Amino acid sequence: MTADRPFWVQSDRTILLEVGHALAGEAQAFLPQFAELEKSPERFHTYRITPLSLWNAAAVGVTADQVVGFLQRMGREAPPSNVLHDVRDFLRRYGLLRLVRRASGLVLETSDAKLLAELDQAGVLAKWTRGREPDGALLLDDLARGEVKQTLLKLGYPVDDVAGYTRGAPYDFRLRETALCGKPFTVRAYQKLAADLFHAGGSEKGGSGVIVLPCGAGKTVVSMAVMERLQCETLILTTNTVAVRQWKAELIDKSHVPAEDVGEYTGDRKEIKPITVSTYQILTHRKEKGITPFTHFGLFAAKDWGLIVYDEVHLLPAPVFRASADLQARRRLGLTATLVREDHHEEDVFSLIGPKRFDMPWKELEQQGWIAEAHCVEVRVPFPQEQRLAYLSSPSREQFRMASENPDKLPALQQILARHRNDHVLVIGQYLDQIEKMAKAIDAPLIVGKTPTVERERLYAEFKQGKIPILVVSKVGNFAIDLPDANVAVQVSGTFGSRQEEAQRLGRILRPKAGGVPANFYSLVSKDTKEEECAERRQRYLTERGYTYKITSLAELP
């Protein structure tokens, strides 16, 4: 055993990292590139090496020798031989099967003829196979590209798709050096690198994949840098109409695209232009639920798109996943703050949108001043004794809701607001009855799902201008909202143990502030209830990103 090394590698492919070790920081910089964080208590963090974590690593050039060398160099003891075998085996599998374009059409080829023969014999690809090439490679149906990749990934063989992309209709897209608002504009170094890694010089090695950056780090700018490289008509899909209009404003402000060339395709307007921005909601609309076809899926074929941008790709609905299986000849760019999906469809993102191309540590962005420093505090609020019996006799799901709607969270919120009376505060909650009562009690405006888009935009604008110091939002505030001056968020309730939601809500306040003012993220959690268990899971993703949570009582709040 070598005590000067920071972690133990265990035979179940978990890694136990001693957080207080002098080399823990160095280890934490490389571990997330090939392993997933599972547990993050105070002294030891647990990572797990999975096939998907290794395949994402392989897609950005991480090699088996690098991973094995790192485990051997930093491990307190020699890594178990089965783990080293699995690392080499799973990384070997990435790209063992390749989709390529030949004169005859779409072809699946491999250097392992035995593997391809076994797949063919088992009939795994039979319904998409049109014949065999002279060298034994399979000639596939051109429209089966996405389904083939999904099927083979589930069998443990991620395909290296280098079949290339259609050019798309050309469109002159150029970024400004001075934004239309009059401020200087440049693409930051890390944004340029992210765009370059996705573009890959225009070759078939790029053109699909996901950029992972925290909210406020400029994922929109990365997509515009990609658009400038590709010079083609583009379809952008995002979460709601407010986000659509923010995208339009950014495109017009920071590029030379005239306003009349940027279309909005939403419930309010149906414009199809060279650059069109729409929502997932409009694409999954049906006239009759579950019976009729999707009304607006024709948008995918309305133009010869050269690029499709999936904003908040971790929220991509299943029907759009299915459509994406038919769009593999188009370049596809996913943007997200977290690849975590609570429906466990991360493999579909990998297969249909592409592998992770770029992921920059949040703390590194914070140190460089591109996002705000954040202080995260979990405030434990006592649960009313008079409700305890009803709570204990309720089913688990109802217990969580009762704990989330703890009425004693209101005075706790009021105490926090008193501490931040000169700040821009977002209050975010899951349950409408709860946040409606809170908004009324603190005399703050409220935005929920049914709030009309015009009213939402007015309230967001007044919050940005400082006319409204406190804004209460439901879960509609989780995504794609640009509120640069918000520096305090108070989470009063959430969606069970959603790590995805935790990352998104912190992201609402991460835009850098004038004078380097830090952001403060509070979570109100009912003491000794089911909510405590869920809170621990929600913190996991942010801990991987380098954040620490202080857990305190209301009385101890400084």
C-alpha cells in the first residue's frame, strides 16, 4: 500500500477517492473524463467506471493506456486485474464497428470479421441489411443509420460513425466583432475549442456530439461559432417560447444575420426561415393525444438543414429521439449543462446526437472569471410536530410531498430574503400551491406554466432591470432563462432526487456579476424526512463539479 496516493480501485469498477488527500485535486481533474461520480459524502467520494463513461472518453481521444496508467500511478494499491481488463476491453470496442459511406451506399465495416459474421448470423441487423460488399462488410438501408447505432450500442459495441453528412442549404453566417448592442464581442478560447472539437475541420470525424458547459458559460455562443464554420441553414430546438426569443435576440445581436432571416416556430408564430428556432413542445404536439400523428414534425423536412441544434439536450423528448434516428445525415449539436437524464436515456443521446465532445470543469471556469463563484447552503427546516403522525402513516411519495411543502419553510425563506434584501433573488419551487402562497406572503410576482408568454417576458425584463428584486418561479424557471443579474436562488422544493434539476437551478445564478459578487444557492430541506435522502442525491452532480455544500440549521445561518 502506498499512502502518498489518493484513491483505491475496487474490483466492482468503483474508485474510492480520499477527498482530503494532497493529490485529490489532480485526481478529480481526470476521473470525470472516464468515470461517473456515485456518492459524495465529506471524506470519501465514490466513482464508477461504466461502459458509457469509457466510450465517451474514447470519443474525445482518451486511450486505454492513459486510463490504465492513471489508475496504476494514483491508486493506493495495484488496481484489480479484472478492472484493467474491462477498461482495455470496453475502450477497444469503441470504433470496432464503423459506419462509412462507399459508392454502393451506407456500409458497416470492421477489422474483426468474426464479430460481423456473428452479428449477421444472429440476424441482429437483418431488417436493415441490403447485401454484402466484396470484403464482407454489410450494405445497409440508408435510413437505418440511427437505429443500427442504437441496437449495436445496447449489445455493447458503440459504432464509430464516419459516414459523413449532407452539406445542407448554404447560408452566409458571420459573427460580429461588436455586438449590435454596442458591446465588444469575441468568442472565448474555450468556446472556440469546443466549436473546433465538434467541427473537426469539417471532416466526417466531427459533426455530431454534445457540448457540456454550465449555464452562463455561453453554450449559445459555441453553437454560433459552429454555425459560422458550417455556413448552412440551421434548425434550433429549445425548451420554451421565452428561450426561443432569447435565442433570436442573441443571434441578431452577435451575428450579421438580418432579423427577417431568423424564424420563430412556436404556438404563437409559424415562421420557417434560413435560421429557425422552435420548441420541443411544438414538435411533440398532437391534435388528439396518443392517436394522431405529430402535427409539426414536418418542420424537420421543411428545409435542407445543414445543422440541427438541440438546446438542453438532456430534456430531449422520446418522440424527438425517434425523429433524430432518421436525421443521422444532418450534423447534430447537443448543448447541456449536464448529461444526466433522469429517464436513463443517456445511451440514446450518445447514439443519436453523438458522444460528448467537450466538457470543461465548472471550477476552472469560475477561477477564470467566466462564471460566478457559488456558495451552496442546505438549510434544514424542522418539520411540524403536529403533522408528524400523518407523515409517518403516508406512502413514500406522499411523504416527500408533505416534507417539500413544509409550512415552516415560509418563515425560513423570509429570513433568507431579509439577509439578501439588496440582491436579485429567484425563489424556485415544484408545487404550485406552495409557491403561490409564498409569492403572496412575500409580495413577489409569480411565473408558472400557465403564465402567458408576454407576461413572462415582461416579468423577466423587469427583473433584469432591477424593478423587481424577487421573482418566484415554478419548474419552468429551471431551463434556458437568461437572468444575468440574479445572484441568489432559494430552492424551496424540487423533483425528488433530480441531479439534473439541481445543476440547472444553480445555473440560473452563475453568470458573472459586476465586482465579482458571489452567487448564493440555498436549498430548504425538511429535517428528519424523506426530503433529506433526496437532497443528498441532488447534490451529487454538483459535488463532481467541485462544489461543496454547507448543511446548517436556520438558527446557525450566518
